Amino acid sequence: MGTPTKSSVAEDVEVVRRILAHIDAGTTDEGDAWREPVENYLDQGRFSRELEMLRRFPSVYAPSAAIPHAGDHIERVSFGVPLFAVRGHDGRARVFRNACRHRGFALVEGHGCAHALVCRYHGWTYRLDGTVSHVPHADAFPDLDVAGRGLVEVDSRETDGLIVIGPVLDCPTDSQRMRADAAMASLTEGSPWRDKLLPAERLVYVESTARPMNWKVLVEQFLEGYHIRSTHKTTFYPIQYDDLNVIEAFGPNTRITFPYKNIERLRDRPESAWTIGRRVTFVYHLFPNVMLATFPDQVLVVTIEPVDIDHSTVTIYAMTTPAVAEVISTAPGETAGARGLLAVGALEDNEMSEGVQRGLRAGANTFLEFGTHESAIGHFHATLDERLECSR
């Protein structure tokens, strides 16, 4: 666990004040406008540079709730590199490159729980800390250095409900290592999201889906509320405000607050009695490719994995509190409506992103226009450009 510190985002009461002021004034948070060249979504050279740069920086790998017990393990490709995370008997979460040290077979598939990690190809076996415990017919490998043939670990830290990995590609210069260290600090100082994520300690489901769009198009769909009325006419718009957000940047990361209309009920209550949990959705963009989104009764951690210029893999980890998990297991109908609403809303967002991806190739635009109400997207692209420039 991280040491509690003062959060770099506003307290809940201040967020409510800002939202109510925007409602009264018919305004929203504003920032800098941004124009992103269409070529940056479609150029293979640019994508290759992005992927190399992303491999030289830390990123969120998975929520801690995905592997709560010793032996629990999950696998996921991170920026093209197959990895898996496992919780050891000592309680520590470790991340390894997903390859047996014998013939390179992918050791872990999907998610599960095991007392040891056994390669399905030839039976080489590893302890949960990655050390070799058994080699069938070991006499056939007279020069085998057992101590040196353990699984290859990736630097990682677990804090405030997230497992964060270090670079999966070596940083060749001191300046790059310093930038990577600063990026790691921005992902492991969890005060902005600590109290929102940690109560949701039960994993409800994991879903991984291939999407036919560039990873940046997918990131963008999370970062503005300008589309609520037109995209979510019968889902989110009846309960949320169109084009009304509180936007807070903290380092390379951003938090966007999407208020529900029931926040108006707080007007007649003293500030000491204000509660925000069921009155807003917080979306934390943890740069570069992870979203942490809070909803009534569940929290989602969404990873957006670049595959190529036209495809990405989206993995969703859905978590909730132990109390709600009990309700889901005993009376699933109690929360089915809310889960269904989120599912339909996600389909609507993905339909829009697929349309953007198709439109990128229409030749109509040389750049995409992001207005002052979409400033979190500009912050994302500016940070990406900065890191690309520093990685040259």
C-alpha cells in the first residue's frame, strides 16, 4: 500500500461545488483546443515509434483484485510483449515474461489459480516466485544452470489497488531512465484514485475483445462528455448532463468527472452531508492506455492494447465491493439493469469509434478538431508527443 498523501485532484465537496456552478451557468470546464494530424493515426512508421516508446515507459498492467490469492494468475499482452502476473505464497504480486525457459512456450493462458506453474509442452515446472522446481529427465540437460533458468521477471510495483509494470524494453540512456522513473511515480502515487478503487476488491468478470480501431481513437472516447446527448440518447443522456465535465490533469494523467442529474438533490443539504459516490462517474486516464471508471456498485479498469494502426485489444476488469458481490451472487437481478445500461452505452461508444476509424481513411480531413470542451484529449496527445520527442 502507498503512504496516504494529499490528493492531486479536488476533494469530493469541491467537485460538487464546481458541478453545481456549471449547471447554474450552463458551462463546463474548458482548456486548450487541439488539432491532431490524421496521419498520426494511420502512419505505420508513427505507430512503430509509439510502440517502441510505450515499451520504454511504465504502465498499469492489471488491478490487484484480479489476483487476490496465492496462485492466482492472469496473462495479457502489453505493448506487444506477452506477460503474466501471479500472486506468490508470500502475498507478493510478480509479473513475468510469458515464456517457458525451455522452448519458449507461453506458460500461462487466460486466468486461473495453481500451486505451481507447469508448462503444458514438456512439463517444466516453476514455483510462484519464478524459480525452477522441476525439469523432467533433468539428466538430458547436463549443462543446465537451474538457478539461472527461472522465469524472467519484469519490474513491477503494487500499490493502491493496481499492479504497475516498469519498462518492458531497456532504457538506453540516463535521461530516459529518469523519465521512466518519473512516469512510474505518477502511476504509483495513488491518492487521486485510492478511495475510489480500493473498496472494490472483488473481481466480478474479465472480458477481452478485439476492436477494429486505433488505440488512440479508443482512448479518446473516454475523455469527453461532449457526445452524451447525440451518442447516448436513451442510455446515459436521460440520467447525465450533456457537455458538462470537471477535468483535472495530474502529471501525465487526467480525471474527468461525469455528473448524474441526481446531484441536484444535494442543493438542499449541508455540505457536511454531501455524498458523491452515486452521483458522478469518475474516469481516470492513467497514461498511456488505462482507464479507471467508477460507477454505482462497480469499478472498471480498462486496458487498451495497441495491436496495429487499425486494431486494438480492450480488456475490461469489473470489480465491486464484497457486499455488492454477495448481492450479485444471490440475487443477480438486483444489479442486472445497471450492468445492462453500461453494456449498451459501451456498444454505442464503440460504434462511434469504429465510425471515426473508417472516416480517418476518407481523405476529408488532414487533422481532427478537438475543442476547448475536449481538453483532456489534447492533454493526452500533448503528453504522447512529448514522450515521443524525448525518446528520439
